[in-house]
Amino acid sequence: MEKNDRNDKNIGKKLDGRYEILERIGEGGMADVYRATDVVDKKTVAVKILKREFAENEEFLRRFRNESKAIAVLSHPNIVKVFDVGFSDRIQFIVMEYIDGNTLNEYMELQGQLDWRDAVHYILQILRALQHAHSKGIVHRDIKPQNIMMLPDGTIKVMDFGIAKFAREEGKTQTDKAIGTVHYISPEQARGAATDAKSDLYSVGVMFYEMLTGKKPFDTDNPVSIAVMHMQAEVPQPHTIRPDIQVGLEEIILKAMQKDPKDRYQTARDMMDDIETFKENQDVLFGYFPELEKRAGRSVETILAGGSSDSDKTKTRAYTPVNEPEEPAEAPEDSEEEDYEDDEDEYEEEERKSLFVPIFSAVIIVVIVVAAIMFSSMILDALDRTRTGVTVEEMAMPNLIGMDYQEANMQYSEYIQIVVDSTEYSDFEKDKIFDQDIPEGNAVKKGEKVKVKVSLGARKVQISDFTNWDYETAKQQIQSLGINVDPRYSYNDEVEAGKIISTDPQGPVDVDPNSYLIVTISRGPNKKTVPVPNFVGHNWEVALTEAESLGLLLEKKSVNDITEEGTILSQDIKANEEVSENTVITLEVSTGVPEPKDVDLAFTIPGDAAGRFHITVYEDGIVTLEASSFDVEYASGRTKVTVSGNGTADLILTLTNDATGAKARIGSFRVNFDTGSVTTLSADIGKAFHDVGGIAVVTTVSTAATHAETTTEKTWAPPVSTETTTVATTEAPPEPSTEAPAE
């Protein structure tokens, strides 16, 4: 135990009389993470405990409780599970699934550039987790490799929704400051603007970029400079770092990393669909970035017209080109700010006592530097116009679109009068300028009026009172208004099954477009049991969704079988059997790989052999089996090795003398595991025994000088042939022979 752990007063405590704290395994900004034992269920868990200095801070306490609220509604195989929460005057904690594995960040640092198949495998799991969270109205806002665990079998677990909020409640964090890790932060998050599910997809795009190129798209020693690059700089195209990257993958990455959220993938499902399309055809072109067609040596239009500059006919989809995003307003390239440091585990290191003051100070510094740079730019512009004949009383009209009206007034009040011409609903956030009557770059005189239109925000959508409505009918109407439905199910003695008990918010009410409406649907009168569905033959992901709607829990047991991967083969509780909610049902799920079959390779031991030996099996130069030793004296003249596998394999077998360590080749064999047949390509078991000194030599020994009687005994003798071939124990055997079998 480390020194700091010995002074940790939490270690040794038993929370709620159930969770015994064993050791600290991580430290985050607001909480410490411990490995603990659940003495009731007798299992290892992770416990996150709010730091004492924050426990009395209402802001931090609200965020900590918000974390438990956010992740408690999530139930997905790629998201860390939450088992319990505890809040009291003395301690606040969350009990979570304990993950015995490494962070994705550690794996990426070890591997460098990943093979595209591995990268796609991990990214798809992350997107599935986010799709589930986003469907619940939850945005992670801190997607990074340090917050993703990887199990030994390659399963991904997304964790630490510590700064997540319900997206339907509001688009900004409570402090309205940018929150997140600077290397993976979205442009809108870096600006402190509203964030939604598309911000998470930007971060996924950055991770995808790093997996395939081995480098972060933006990386300097100054975190503020990195944030500014995310807002302004063009993303270095992946093929400039990894020339062999497929164009389709490059398009997916760049699409996810568009500066303007409107130009990105709108949902995790959209991004998954493109990745699945790429998996089916690595030559696919999506047409998001026509300039990349030059790398592919063909265009989408050519392919759609039936032609191709390559010999192969590449499959692609019709597309609508993405408009280039407008250049963002200038921001500082350099500024002082506290370094963002990633914890060596999954939690961020935070040495300061309070987050609000340094974050607020950093943002103020950025604003001041932005103002200074823009002011300097205007002065230089004015001097330039003086040289070109434009009077110093004139200036170039700045671009006000996208700026907050009050900020624009403060910044330009000494030069121009900004007058509100109208306030209207628009796609821009509330109080943002979305139109100006003098175009950017036009010469304006000092004090000249410019009329602007200021946004009232998105036009609200009115939601009716859907109580007692049929759910399917109400769902269609709600979605037709551009509102997302988040269904929840509950037993109710008064509301008929399939009808709506309530909504949150409760109608009639005005809500923002594309927001989430929680709809609670009745399951009918309360009952203690639910019927178990027939999961056999269904896909694992489909079964998870169905089980979740019934309040059942599923446990996955992977089984080798030729059935399509993910297909459910059996369930331990029969279909239609009544069980209580939260019952765990174990499902056997196919891996898509057939069960290996056993084949015996038998040999006749030479009659004059003696000693202990063992046989080693190689495939493609790799040891696949080290068989148990056998004693010739007790082997009854025969020995065998049993090999397992599928299809056909060429194997090489060697014989080792346990007494001397000498090794020699027996021969090579072609095994067909499907039919159980063995073809000898070349083999000589007698020579192998001879070459390792396993053949006994008969010698005559006189028992007495005066007697004519003699006795004979067998002794080992090393081989005398100069043609003996011995395989060293540290060397791979020779390649299989193609010669005809020895007579």
C-alpha cells in the first residue's frame, strides 16, 4: 500500500455496513475512487467518494449528485454499471462496476498506429454506448481514451459521466464555461457555447484520428493554443500522416470533426452506419469531401454513372456535398492557463481546491486577449487603408454574425453604432446576431449605424397534455413536432396498459426543438412477475433492448458455434416463465467460430527404444502443443498426441529426450479436422528416436573373471551417424516437407 493510502481515512471503512473499502485506485477532480468488497453480494466493486473539501460546496455537491442521476438510468454492455448511491451529511458515494483492465489511452500509447479493423472494433462499441446515452438525453462531454476501459477480451466500457448533464434541461453547463479535455474538446465546447450529442461525436472523431495515425490532430505544450486550434485550425488530413489510410475512413473522421455541428454526423447511429458500410466495402466513397476523390483515383459522379478509372467497380452511395464552414472569428494563439493533466488511470488530476476561480480566470484572460488581437487588427487595417488612400475615419466592417449582441456593442461601440433592427426566432442561440445590413469588409465611417437582427433562439414547440393517450399514437405526433421521445415504463393500477401515465415536462408546455420528452407508459396493474421472452435465435443487442423494457437483466455467455456471431443459442430460463423484475437470465451467445475438433496422431515406438520423451507440435513455426512425457517402458509400444482445430492445418512434430534435452524432427503431417483424416507428408519416428539418443545399445559384461557366464544389459548410446539432425529447443522447426511419405 502506498504511503498516501496509509493516511487515507476512507480505507477500512464499511459504507452502509456493506461496502468495505480496500484501496484507492484513482483520483479525480471531485472524487476519489476505491476498490471495495460488497460483503452482501460477495463481489468486488468500485466506489467513488466525494472529496471532503467539496462535500459542503453546493455547486460541487449538485454536480456529484447529477453524475449519479445521469449514469443510474444507463444500462448498456459498453457502459460501466452503477449498482448503488449513497448521500448523507457525512459522506456521498456511488458504487459502480469494478473494471479489471487497462484504459484505452494506455493501449493506444503501447500500440501506436492501430490496424483499421481494431480501430473500427473499438469505435463502434464507443458509439453504441453513446447512442444509448444520447437516447436518454445524456451527453457525456468528456469523451477521451482515459475515460474508456478495455477488458482483456477487447470489450469497451465507457465511464465517468461526471460532467454529463441531461441535454433536454439546458444546453450549457452550470458555469457556462468550457468543460472537457483539451485534446478531444469540440469547438463549441472550447468556446463555452451550447453542447449536445454532436460534441461527443467530435471527440470520437478525434480519437478515431489518433487511433489510425498514432498522433493527435492538434497538439502543443499550451492547452489554450490547442483549444483555439480546435476552434479555428483546419484538421491535418489523416493521409498526410498515414498515406495508406483508406479514403472512406478519412471521410468518416473528417465528417465527425467538422467545426460546425450542423456539418457533422447528427447522431451516433449515422456515424455507425457509415462505418458499417466501410466494413462491407473498404473502397467506398461517401462524397463528403470531393477533393479526397483525387486520392482514390475516381469520383462519386463517375461511379454513379457506371464508370471508373480503376479496374474494379467501387460501391458507393449518393451524397450531398458538405458546405465548407465559415472561418471563425480570430482568437488568441497563445495564453496562460493551468495545464490540463490526464490522470494515469481514468480520472483527471486536479490539484487546485476550487474549479470555478481558475476556469473563470482563464476564460477572462482569453476574452481580453481576443479583444486585444481584434483591436490590433483593426488598427493595422486602418493604417493600411491610410496608405491606400482610405481615411483614418473609416474602417472595414467587422463580421458581427454569431457574436452576442452585448459583446459586440462592448467591443465596437467606439467605432460604429450597432442598432437592433429586429429580434426573430432563428437557428442561432438567443441574443446572437444573425444578420447585418452592411456586409463584412465594406468601408464604414466612424460612428456609422449598422442594423442587425438578433436571435430569440429556436422557436418553441408546444407540447399538449398526452395523459391517457395511446403511446404509439402520441409518439408519432410528438416526433412529428421534431421532439425526441424517451420512453419509460411503470406499473399503474389506474392507467390502462400501453397508455401514457405522464410526461416530463408535463403538457401543455412550450419546449425547444429537438429536445427530449420523457414519456412514462403504463404496463397495467402492478404485478410481481413478468413473462420471459423467447430470446433464442435473436441477436444479442435486440435481446438487450427487449429485456430492458421488461425490467429484466441479461448475462452473456459466449459459446463457439458456426451460427452468425451474436445469435442467441439458449437461455437458462424458459420462454413464458413468470419471473420477478431484475431477474438475471443467462444467454449462450454464438461467437461465430465453430467448436474445435480433436484428431489423434499415433506412432509406433521402436522396439529397442528406452527412456522418457515428449512430443511438441508446431503450426506455422509456433508451438501449439507441448504433450505430456511418456516412458517407453510403460507405453506398450505406442504413443499418440491429440491436436485440436478447424479446417485443415499443416503440422510439424518433434521428439525431445527428457534426460538430455536433445530434440529431433519426427515429420510433417496435414490434418483435416473436419473429416478427422491425417496425411503424412514426411515422417521417420525411428530416426527421431535415434537422433535424440533414445535407442538402447546391447553390451556384454563379464560377471566374474573365472566364470564363463556373462550377462547382457541395455545402455543408452548417443547417435554415431554424422547425418543426425537435432532441433535446438529455442529454434522453430523447419518448414513442412513436400516430399512423398517415406516408405
